[in-house]
Amino acid sequence: FALSKSTGEWILYLDADEELSDSSKQELLKLSESSNKTGYFCTVKSIDDFSKKNNTIRYVRFFKNSGSIKFRGKVHEQITDSLIENNYRLVHSNIEIIHHGYNIPEKDKSLKAERNLILLLQEYSNHKTSYIAFQIAQSYFILKNYNEAEKFFIAALSYNSLSKDLQSESYYYLAQICHNNFDIEGSEKNIKSAISLNNSKPFHQYLYAKILHRKLDFLNALNSYKKALELNRKSEIIQKQNLQTVFLDEYETIFAGINLSFKLNHKEFLEYFIYELSLFVKKNFKSQLDRYNLLIRILKEKKVFNKDEFDFVFEIIDKDNLEIILQLIDLIKDTSLKIEILEGIYDRYSNEIEIIKKLALVYDSVNLTGKSINLFNLHSDRIEKDPTALLYFSSFCIKKNDLEKAFSTFELLEKKFPQIFSLNPKVKEIKERVLASLKI
């Protein structure tokens, strides 16, 4: 309707939660001097301070006006097909549009996804296309309904009309779903398909690194973390190559590389990621530079924290660097000091599963297994989502001779994470021994 009332020679369309970047104004004016039937791809950059995962999508948002051009779709409306049918030339531009609509908490993102899903399903019932199936799948993914998301991503891929870029995205989402279900074979197969279709997406490499890490293919995982970081730095090139790109949180990626290279004692990779961390903190954390520099020095020297040093570094602990901090705490031989430090971290990050597991293991190592069990019971909702934590819990129960609880934990583990039994036959063997003991 709005398009039918527009009388200008050129059309730029923006949503109410978008703005044209200052740097794009001159190019917009320059491109509008042309008399050709042209549509220009613009980069729509979505800001997301909550998840720290900014992303870009390229749409044709600027085009020569014509009475025969019409939008299509009830939601995520598109102009591209209509332009192509009317013999428009589609060209990439450097016009950037800033989108603020997803810079909202997770709960509000879910409300948006629910609203979109209703409209998309209505449209799909009347007009089944690959693009609508893809958008439905994305909506289900945001709502964490992974079974329906998987079904619609597969449906989107079954059409011949889905663009190569969105095919790659579909395989990426399928890989993520398999990874969430601890299906290593499925996740690796899908992420390889995604990368073979488009090898320029940083988040695809990041997920591949996570999959390789879980597969225990550590060196290739480190290479993929490095490649993901390098791709992320080529943002301008990537935006022109892809219709849809999610950018990495570089800080998170750097620490993922540090965690693994430190664990492997891989000098070359550790030096690379520590250097990247030093560059990042100089640029982004100037007020806390002295604390990060101390952490970097301890990592380089692989020295043990003393109490004063830890108290100093404690101020910069967050969910991304927590794992490497825990690795450094592992080096402390004084168990009392180790427990004191871990309890201090737990007071601040009581919902982080890694600190819960680490503290429980240290309690168990000094025959405080009852405290380990109580800690896990306090966080049963978190424990049930982590197969390693369930294994720890069952071992604690066996040690305290609560074989019924140990067996029921194995049952839960097998039900929620059946792949664990095929990946680690010893788990099944221990379960059978517990069952035999119960019968006796």
C-alpha cells in the first residue's frame, strides 16, 4: 500500500526500528543519479548487546520506482523476486542500515518470533516456498522448539529454489541442533555441508571448532577457532559475499582458543591467542588493562596463582574466561586455598555449570562427597542438561553407596543423551555393574 502511494523516482524503505548510517547518505544520493532499472543490496546490521552476536543481512532496500513492483510475504516481506521479474539489475552497494529491533532481552525476542511464526504458518499453508519454510524454521529455533525447527530446515532444503547462502545457513542450524543433542556424527556432517556451500562465514567455523573439540580432534579444532577469528576480521568482504552473516564475539572466540591450547600445552597456538587477547583488551578494556596483563603473564609463564594475584584477577572473571581461570586454579596444590577460591567464584557465578562441577570434584577429592552431592542436588536442573555432570553425580552416589540413585542417574543419562553410551562403552559397563549390585 505504501509503495503504491510513493511518487519519488527512487525508493529506500526502512522499518520503524531502523536508521540509515551516517556514512551511507552520500552514496545513496550518488546512486540515485542513475536512470537505470536497478535494485541495490544494502547491508542491514542488527545490533544485539544482549547476546553479543551482531549480525548482518543483505536485502535490496533501494531501487528505482516502478508501478509494477510489489512486495510479497506477510512477514519478512521481500521485493527481490518482483524486481527480477521486471528485469531489474541487482547490484551490491555500501549502503548500511542499522537495525535496533533485536537489541532486546531473550524473552522479547521470543515474543517477536511467536508473532512472526503465526503469520508465517498461515502463509505457508497457502503458499509453500523454500524461503517461508526457512523463516518458519528460524522462528522455531529462536523459540527452542528444535524438533519443529529441524523439520522445516529439512523442508526448506528439499526445494530447488532455496538460495545457496540460505542452504548453507540451513545446514548450519541443523548442525547446531545435532550438536545440542550430542550427535557428533550428525553435527559434523551438517557443518561440513554448510561450509562446502559457503566457507566465508565465521560462525560456521566457530561451530565446526566446537564439534571437532567434542570429537577430540583438538588440532583441527584450534585451526578452526583461528580461522573463525580471521574471517570475523574481514567483515566488509564477508558482508558482500553473504546474504546473511552472524558475527562472532571475538572475546569469546579468543578464550575458546586459549582454553584448548592451554589444556593441550600447545605453545604456538597459545602464543597466537594470547597475542590476540592482548590486542583486544588494549582496545576494549583500558580501565582493566592491569588485571588482564597479570592474567596474560600468568598464562605465558604457566605459574600458579597466589592469593593476592587471584584476588586481583577475580574482578575480571566472566563466563568466557571462567574455564581458563579454573584451569589455572587446578594448578594450585594447596587444597584449602583451592576450595576457598572456588567457593568465592561460586558465590558470584552459582549458575555456571563449570564452576559447579569443579567445586563438586574438589570436595570429592578431600572426602567431602556429601557436599558434592548436596551441591549437585541444589542445581539439579542444570546437572540434568550436562552429561558429564550426570556421570560425576552417579560416581558420587556410588561412592556413598546410594546405588539406586546412581542407577536412576544412569537411566536419565541414557534417556537424555543416548549417544554417550555409544561414544563411551565404559559408561554402559558401569551401569550394568550397578544394576548387578542392586540385584544382589
